[in-house]
Amino acid sequence: FITQTLDGLRRFPGALLVVLSGRDLVAKEFIDAIEQAGDSVLLAHLKQWRQDIFDADHTFSAFDAQVKMEAAVLIWLQQMEKKKPSKARAE
């Protein structure tokens, strides 16, 4: 599954946000796979749009973790809106 996800990320042309929970084995395996692959383009892309929530579990089940995740998504969406050309925002 992780290999397929990495392949999809490499081919995906758009912007993306990766939110990782700190208390999550799957998230750790995902990052380890990227680092082991040595894919500098993918690593650079993830550094730009990666948000770690260290106290969160895999499902962000704690309220505090949910709030942090929602805030990260909101900030990312606001940044994406700023990057749109002016004409596209007006429509």
C-alpha cells in the first residue's frame, strides 16, 4: 500500500497536504519508505506541505488533535487560495 501511495504522489501534478500523526506506526512507515526511496523531489514536496501533529493517534481521535488537524488544513487551503491567479478567484 505504501509503495502504491508513493507512486501516486510522484505522478500527482497538483498541490497536496500530508498531515501525519505522531503516535501512528503507519505514518512512520510512510515517512521511512519515502526516505529509503531517496526520492529528493518527493521529499522536497512533502517538506513544503507536511504537517506533523505529534500527539495525535492514527485517527486523530482526541479533540485537541482534531483541532490541530483542522487548523492545518484551513491554513493550507488559505495558502492555496492565495496562489490562484486573480482571475480564477474572481469567478
